[in-house]
Amino acid sequence: MSEKKKTMRAVIEIIIAVLVIIAVYFIIRGMDRHDVRIQQAATENETQRVWKEFQEKTVSIKLHKKTWKFAHPVQTYLFIGTDKSGNEDAEGEEYHGSMADALMLVVVDEEEKAYGILQLNRDTITEVPMLLQDGSANASAQMQLCTAHWYGKDKAASCDNTVETVSKMLGGLPIDGYYALKMDAMPLLNHEVGGVTVTLEDDMTKLDPAMQKGTTLTLTDRQAELLMQSRYAMDDDRNTQRMRRQQIFLNAFMKKIKKQNAGDVNATVKLYDRLRPYATTDIKMNDLTALLKDMQGYTDKGIITIDGTSKIGEKLHDGKKHWEFYMDEDSLETSMKQLYPLVQEKGK
């Protein structure tokens, strides 16, 4: 096999490992090669340590003018899918982040042994720090959430800025890590599993005659790309429609990939370590190892979205009109309470 094919194969497998993270996460800190820490996590002392650590790092979050605390520890990871609008391979002043096409919070509740995904609308209007090359932010502006990754001196800074923006948008929510990946790589997922089977909810025959509304078909790699990324070629180009199509693909993909990759921990870890240059992440390899080992034991809460209103506007101030999404505060609170063990503080 040529080096190019080996690299492509490796890219496919690491992306699969990342999407498995969307399926479930089992937090075990400091796990050594003999899994001693896994055994300790069940002890009373370890439970107390985790809870103390959680309390120290967690602040109250504010939603809908109410202040909330967490009833027990919960882990949150941000998945970022970027387009190709930037110049992410450059360094120094030539670097420019891309727009974040997909933003998903993977929420894992160890106590309830459950996980869920909060899918965020990239067009959500929120306060975005406008970072300079030195990493400082001399200003911020109300604009689309996807622009947060546009700012920063390098890939990590762009991701950090996106994490900070999402955190503030959700009332100061603690986020434990991120994984950023180019959206162009998504069709490779479809190829790896031999094609994902979906039932189309939109008429996409303008893009492919076979993609008729209501049709159930096993996607080609090109069709998977169209389903996941198409927006402006559709009659309704709102991002809310594309988000729904992404949900359809991811739900079908996760069911298929969980069957194929259950127990394949060692191979994934090796690929994860070898392929660090292809993604930007601060998620530790031992966390991924623990995740894959214990993924089968959690309840799936599904993919949750926040309701709101979409309209055309000029928040970007680039002389063009773009879609803007405004979250409904009641829906935001409801969605967060579906995923997090929130307890309202008395009198707040």
C-alpha cells in the first residue's frame, strides 16, 4: 500500500474515533497502561476527589436570567467542523482561521451513565471576541457563532476562541476539551463503512437525480458530501435545514460504526497518536482509550437542538446579507436541562 493510501486510511480511522466520542464518553483521569485508575474510579475516595475537582473548576451558569448549579459532575466536549474559507496551514501573520460549519457539544453524565449531543446553529448571533495576532482581544461584536474560529493566531487559538464563545453563549458553561476537523473529510466516513443508509427528508434532485425526497438509499461518498454540506443550492438555504440533514447522517453513521468498531481500542489509539497533524485537539489519548473501552454501557439521549428565529441580516458588516439565528431563551433552558443535571440556586 502506498504512503498516500496509508495516510488516507489513517485519516479515515481517526475521524471515526472522533465521532465515536459523539456516541459516548467515560471519564477516567490519569489512567496508566495497566488500567489501575479505572479500578480506583469506583472507590469512594476517587469519587470524592472527582467531585471536589469538579466543584473547584465549576462556576454557576446563567440561563434565561436564572442561576444554575450542577447536581453532580458532567463532562462537555466541543466538536468543531471547519470549512475551507481560511488559511489554516499557514503560520504567523499568514494564518487565518476558517468558519465553523458544524458545532456540537458532546455531553457525558457519568453518574446517569448517559450521553447526548447539543447541536448548535453556526448562524447563532452571540458575542464573539475578535482576537489579534498576539492573542489579545481588543474588541468583540455580536455576530454569527461560526466566526469565532476565524480569529486567532493559530489553530489552537482559533479553537480556544470558539470554546470561549460557546461557553459564554451558554451562560458560562465549563467545556473540558475540543476536537476540530475539516468538513471536507466527512465523506470519508461514509466510504469507510461501505455507505450509510438514510431516508431523505428533502428534495435534493437539483444536486443528484437519485436524491429524491422520501427515498431510502445507501449513500455514495459524493452523496454523503452533498447531504452533510449542501446549503445554498437548496430551495431553503437556512442552516437549520442543513443541521437536520447532518443529524440524519450522523445518527445512521453512529449505529453502523458502533457495531464495526466495538472493542477496537488499541488500533484507534495508535492512529490517534500518529495523526495529530491532521486535527486540532486538546483531548488526551488516555481519555479516548477509556472512552472506547466503556462506550457500550451508556444511554443515548440523542441530538438536541435549540429553537429560535432565523432571518437575513447584516451583522457581519461585510456589505452582504447573511442568515442570522436568534436562540429562544425558553428553548435554550429546556435543552440544557435535558442534558445537564441543573439545579436552580435559591433566590437567583
